[in-house]
Amino acid sequence: MANSAPDLRRELLDAIGVADPEQLFEQIPADHRLRGALTLPPALRSEVELERHLRTLLARNGSAESHLSFLGRGVWPHHVPAICDELAQRTEFVTSEWGTPASDHGRNQAWFEFASQLGELLELDFVGLPVYSWGCALGHAVRMAARITGRRRVLVPADLDPERRAVLRTYCEPPETRSHLTIELVAVDAETGGLDLADLERRLGDDVAAVYFETPTSLGAIEGRAAEIAALARGRGAETIAGVDPLSLGVLAPPSSYGADIAVGSTQPLGIHMNCGGGTGGFIATRDEERYARQYPTLQVSIAPTRVPGEHGFAMALFEQSSYGRREEGNDWTGNSVYLWAVVNAAYMALLGPQGFRDLGELILQRCHYAARRLGALDGVRIRYPHAFKELVVDFSGSGRTVAAINAALLERGIFGGSDLSTDHPELGQSALYCVTEVHAQEDIDRLADALQEVLAR
């Protein structure tokens, strides 16, 4: 490495006023430091050997391409049209993050199309550029609600996805900080998977900033009492935040129709591949009211006519309230790692159109319900929430087998079984969350059902 050359190394040390690099590590306890030689494999002698070595390592992995996968739980297998990949690689978008005014104009138009199409899907007019994930979108939305109401308590479902809850907990900050928000869990109805309204009423108070719920929930259940939840929250002056899967909105009512004030969710289903560590953007949307607009931490793109009749321009709005405009004085910290995905999301939504979303939503429902019938007919198997979209809680408790053992047996047959819920949700027993989308043909579901029948009979 260039900086390891003796002269450059000395120059670096002189610049920071250090005689020996060991001085930089004095604060590390001695028992935390390696003593002796670091055991490493022999150095590879050529690029050819390196490539062969890496391919050998990668060949040990099983992927959703080599296996039939029913894993979801936050990142889902969906068909990605080829045009989405083509757009994601276009240099006009890849290199125009903060480029010339000309590149900004085209980029801003693409971002505006993302916001306008997603707003039409949600029936909410004000949509920010995406943040890192659904969990981040929820964290921002909760803090928005706290600033709007001046309150410090937040109610969320007890079965909220653990990863999403952990991100939310980070956004709510530790109890020792001035900006701490208290998270309180609301019980879930064991039969429907929706919120327990009696418990929600008990917990609602004049100090509650927001009530958050999801439909479909993180376990796939469809919330049938969304309007009642929103009405209860509104009655106590709290904001209603709804988490939604955008692909469900071709068949389920949009958040605005049942009284949600803020909507959040994932952008990954909108034309983004399942990536390791990326592609899990989150959206935030509200009504076009100033009290909401002033609390957004994200970038906004607006459209306005120019002095030339019939011509329009696209530019940033409310830039000064973001961390880009005011740094630590902004509403919240936000970042741009998913802005390129917003361009892809816009292309995906334009390709589907209103009828495409309806057709896709119906197809996912049909295949999900077919899977529920096939798996629910197996001995010792129970489907927890039959009214579900895209994900099913499959309870194997009656079979006497653990999810871990079942998944190991399925893996031997080239199948990734459902995500094991037994640790995060012990109240569900030996249950797994199975994801079924448009990429799963009837033959795939039949193959899974036959394999499970064989595994459970052993």
C-alpha cells in the first residue's frame, strides 16, 4: 500500500506529531490487543489464483437462484423487469448525484416522478425522497409526530419485526437523552394478527405522540380495523402512522382512506433485487399540509412553471430543514444511499401502472392463499392468520418438529424454508414465516408442500 512506504509513513506521523504509531493505540487495553504473529494463509501469487480462490469460496454459498426460496421478512423475492437494471446502470443517473445543472434537472425530474407516482399509489400528496430502510422511515415518522404533537410516547404493535423495532429504538434515543421517546407495545389479537383495540384504548393517553400499525403486518396479516385504530388515535390527539407494502395497494385500501396521517414502508418491492446490505429503501408520505411538510427530514423535489409558456422545471424544496442544509440543526440526519433506487422505483411503477398493480396484487393474493390451503392441509400444520398478503405464519407445533429441523431437511432438498419465528415470537410456538409472491409458480408451492409432507412423515 502506498502509505506503508517508509518515507510516506514518516511524513504522516510527523504531520500528526507522533513519533511511534504505538502511541495511537495506547487507549486500547493490553488484553484486547494481539500479541504474537497473526496466522494468515499463504499469500496468493497471482490474480488468476485469487480469482480461482474467490470463486471456490463463493461456490459454497446457496442462493435464491440455486435454491427455491420462501424467505422474506423485510427483503422479498419479486420479479425485476430488465429495464430497471438497465436504468440503474445508466451513467446519466449513476454519475449525476450532485452534477451540473443539466444533470440535476433530469435527475430531479426522475425523483419527482418517483414521489408523484408513489403519492398517487398511497393517495397522499407529499412524498419525500427515500431513506435507508423501512425501519429508518418509521424512526423518522415517529420523530416527526413527536415534533408535531410535542409528546413523547409512541405505541407500536407487540409483534413488530425485531429488526424494525431495533432501528426505531435507536431513533427514539436512550432514556438519558433530552430527545428520548418512550416506545410502548400494544397487544396483538391472537386470531387475526391485528392490534388488540381494547389494549390500545387502555394505553392511549394525552401524552401519546403516535400510534403505529401495519397492514399487512410484519407477519403478513391484514389489519381489518385500520379505520377504528386511526379514529381512536385521533380522538386522543395522536398521529396515526401506517406501515404498508406498496405492492398490496393494488388490492388493499390506501392509507389515506382509513385516516392515516403518515405512511411508511419499503421501496425494495418496487423493482429492486434482493441485495446483501442494500436496496432496502424506505418511504415517508403525508397529506400536503404545511405542518407535516415542515417536519420532513428528507429532500423534497417540486415542479414549477418557468417563464417559458408550457415549460416546467424541477428543483429541491425545503432544503434548509434537512441535514444537508443545516447539518446537526436539521430535523433529523438523512442520507442518499438509496436515491439511485428511487429512479428505478419510478420506472417500475410507470411500467405497472394502476391496472398492473391490481393484477400483481391479485396474483400474489391468489398464490399466497393457495399456499395456505396446501400447507394448512398437512398433518400437524396450522396457518395462523389465513387472511394474509405475501407472507404466511406456518405453525408446526402440532407436528412435534422444530422449525430448525424442518428447515435443515428442506435445505437438503434444495429449498429455503420460512424464517424461524420461534426465538423472536415464542408465543407463536414452532412457527415460520413463509413468503409467497408472483415469482412462485403453482409448481413451486406444490414442490414445497410435497417436501414438507415427506419431512414431517419421517
